[in-house]
Amino acid sequence: MADTQELVEALKRSEHRYRNIFQAMSVAFWELDFFPVGDILRDLRKQGVTDFAAHMAAHPEVVRQMMRATRIVDINDQVMAMLGRGDRAEMLVNLEDYWPQSSTPVYAASVVAAVTGQPNYSTETKVRAMDGREIDVLFTACFPPDTMNKGTLLVGVIDISERLKAEALLAQVQAEFAHAARISMLGELTASIAHEVNQPLAAIAASAAAGRRWLDRDEPDLEEVKTLVARIARDADRAAQIIGRVRDMAMRRAPEPRPLSLNGLVEEAVVFLRHEIQGHEVTLTLDLANGLPPVMADRTQLQQVVVNLAVNALQAMGQGGELVLATTPTDGGVRLTVSDTGPGIAPDDLGKLFASFYTTKDGGMGMGLPICQTIVESYGGTISAANSEAGAVFTVILPSTVQRVA
Ligand code: ADP
């Protein structure tokens, strides 16, 4: 008898604890009766359905039917606060009300997780409030075997809309910073760019003058003029390409990741740098490996990284020295190193270089390296700084789009 009493007390305590957790946590909880969904699944199996995931993907209406069949046993106050409009009864009627169409696959995935014996399922999705608002949430469903056998299921959601808003704002601020840095970089490289554009323009002028001379002859040599016109067209095309690259750098637009050749990108970046390199009387060495796999990234963003690291190297060296841009394959990706023969980095500073606003230059912004880091990491890569025997070396590693076959 005493044992029974103790058992009842223990059960009460356990129930009390559960209720406490159910109510006190800042998570919106639903306690659901899942049995009717079991019936639907059994019916489907009878009809010969073996792959529930594929069937539900092809028949979202079945998933909606499951939502309607799921019975809401209880909700906690957080569900009311987050999604309700004061009427508790209305919130206990139909689970489908909480699920916007776009979240249907999440419900399907959680059903699949439950019936395939997963201990839980969680993902980011949207739920719908009673007034129709859609809210970004982290959704979690737990399937402990003992409660599953009773057909009950605990589902929780945490409102992450503020976090997502903050992330979106951060991404926007980062994009704006990156754009501002590109504009300031273009400003620093104006002489280089002007020089690059000037070369084909000068060649066009020379070809035009020569063409006129051939035409002014007593017997105009049209073959020569044809060759010169073709040369003019080629040089005009080159000038247009350079201007196009500058315009891409100057424009503010959303990144467009696509498979890129890192070597091609390094060669293009040199267009921005050639004159600057000459101005610093620096020798440029390109050591580009053959047969590198492509990387998935936005061309302008990655060019910004290469140009930024190279400009830093030139500024560190001042006059004279050697700048080496090298590419090599790595396991699953590609590596770019930008090495210089400058003073290197003081050991104490190595840990600070990528922090925002860290600069040792008069008039420096200290945003170049943090922006490079944000860009590289957004493509799953890494960037690091070290000292070599000669100076500093910055290493960028990016995953390739084509994984190596073992
Ligand atoms: P900024 O160029 O405006 O200073 P960065 O974020 O690009 O901003 O660089 C931060 C700091 O890192 C520089 O001020 C410099 O002290 C150091 N640094 C960057 N590149 C090199 C390099 N190649 N050699 C030595 N120091 C470097």
C-alpha cells in the first residue's frame, strides 16, 4: 500500500515537473495526439506506399490531411503569446492553421523522422499566427519511444525572427562595407586603371593614324587598312573589358556565385595592379598551378580579396621587393598565397589583423582584411596570415565545386 502511495506521489511529482517545464520554458510547446496520423500512414501502406517521404513530397495534400488529423491536446502560454490573439479555444482546433503552405515539407519530414525511429527532428521554418502573420522559428519535435507508443508527441518552436532580422541586417552592412571598401580600393588604383585603359586607347589612336596614312597614298592599300581596322576593334574591345571590370567593382549588386577559375581571376586582378606594381618597383611573380578545379564564388568579391591582399603587400614593401601570387591544389579545394618581401607581421599583431578597424597605417581603415575574411568564409573558405623567411604570406583556401574522387 505504502509502495503504491509512493508511486502515486512520484508520478505526481513527475507530472508536476513536466507541467512546469511545459509552461515555464520560453519555448512554445504543443502536445499532440499523433494516433490519427498513424492511421493515415497505415492506410497508405495498405495502398502499397513504401516510400513515405517520396509520397508526401508528391502529395502535399496528404500532408495537409495529416495536419488536420493531428489532435492538439494542449498548448502552453508561449504558443498563446507568440501566435494567438486572446482566444485559447480557437488555438486548440486545428494544427493545420499553424502551418503555412511553404512549411508543409517540414511537417512531412518530421513525420518521416518519427516513423523511421529518429529520436528528434529540428529545423528552421515558418509557422503561422492566428492573425495570418508568418513567423520564423526553430522547430523541434521529439519522439521518445514511450510517449510515441502512447501516440503523444511534443513539438516546440522558438521565435528566431529577431535573430534572422539581425543576420540580414549584418549581411547588408557587410555588403555595404565591402562595397565602400571596393570603391576606396578603386580610388587607390585610379592611376593603374587609367594606365590600363590608356594603353589600348593609345594603340587605337596609332592604328587610326597609320590607317589614314595608308588611305592617303596615291594607291591606298586597303589590305593594310583592313588589318589596322581589325586591330582597332580588338583594342577597343580590350578597353571595354577593362572598363567593364572597373564598373563591376564599382557597382553595388547582390553576389552571383558561379564556378570560377582561380588562375583566371588572379590574372584579371593583375590588370588592376600592374601599374601600381611598377610604381612600387616591385617584381611580380605568378606561380599558377595547372589543372586547378573551379571554385564557387562571386567574381567581383574574390577579385576584391586578391587585389586587397596584393595592395596590402605592396604597401608593406614600399619600394622594391617581390610579390608572389601562387595557386596550388589542396585536398578538396584550391589555395592562393600572396607573399611579399616586406617587414612581415609582428608576432603580437598576428592575432589582430582580421579584427575590424585594426590598422597600422596612417589613414588606414582596417577593414580590408576583415572584409576579405567575410567574403572567403561566405564561400566555405579560410584566410590566414603568417610570416615567411622573406616577409608576410597570406593564404586563402577555398573549397572546389568538384570534389576529388578518392
Ligand atoms: P588597412 O590596409 O586599412 O590597414 P587591412 O585590414 O587591410 O586594413 O590591414 C590591417 C593591417 O594588417 C594593416 O594596417 C597592416 O598592419 C597589416 N598588414 C596587412 N597586410 C600586411 C602585409 N602584407 N605585411 C605586413 N602587414 C600587413
